[in-house]
Amino acid sequence: MPSPTFTLLQLYDLPGLLVGHADLYRLGDPDEVATLGLDEVLRDGALLVEWPEHGGDRLPGDPLLLALAETERPDARRLTITAGPGWAGRLAELAA
């Protein structure tokens, strides 16, 4: 999957699912999020966002944030999941 850094939003029409991949690194202001059509992507599919902090509080939906961090082992990463309130039930079902 190529990075959409220069297009800001890349759409992938997968069988049965539209996936939007947004890279917000180059946004100059969080208000620019409104011009990307992310609400429409979420209405019709799934949205993956790199550099979500550049969108401030303008990102739509109930986020599930995944953060990778380096570890002391060069071949391993630590995954931290931060879930919005709407994810609590879904994640509990997965853990059961």
C-alpha cells in the first residue's frame, strides 16, 4: 500500500469494503480536515489515519488509536491501543 503523503487521502475499493488511508502530516491547520471528505469514507467503509494529531479534534468518528513504539529489541515493537468509548464493548467481545 503506497503512502498517500502527497495526495493526503488514498482510497482502496476492496471487495466488500472501501478503505481510506489518510496521511495528515502535511496539514497546516486542523480545519483542513473538513476538505478531505473523511466523513464520507467512514460512512461507506473504514479509515486509517497517519499523524492523527495533525487533525486535532476535527477527525470524525470514534477512534481506535494504534501506536507502535521501538523496544530494546531491534526486531520488536510495542503496540499500544487507545480506544474511544464506542469501542469498549467490541474490544471486550474480542478479549472473551
